[in-house]
Amino acid sequence: MQDITVKVSHTDDHEFGLATRVVQQAARYKSLIYIELGEKRANAKSIMGMTYLTLMDGDVVRLTCEGEDEAEAMGAMTSVLMN
């Protein structure tokens, strides 16, 4: 299992643009991927979960990846959250 803290950085015009990109990227990996914001925790592969988090520019989240491709998933998810 790998986990890191990431500062969200995005400038989407669409309210759920980041959530959509996170889910699309997470779906590419077999690993379990979770994002935590404060007391909220969501499966990064779930659009309902990601919209529940309502990630905003500047939020600091905990990203957790666990599984056979966790290192690749961690890199890709970090990139999505920070761009």
C-alpha cells in the first residue's frame, strides 16, 4: 500500500471536470484507489464518490493506492490531481 498527501491544483471550468478525470484515470488500474478530504473518503473509481468530495483548487487530500499496479496508479493519480 502506498499513500501520500497531495495539494489539488486544477482550473476546470466545469464543476465536475476534475472528478470526471479522476474516475477515468483510476478506472485504468486494478489497484484500489481512495481519496480522503477531511473526514470524507471516496473510491476514486466512483463518480458518485468523487462528486461527494467536491475537490477544489488548493484542497489537500490523502491519496491511497493498494494493489499490483499501485506504483503506476499513484503516479498517474498524483498527476491528475495536480494538473
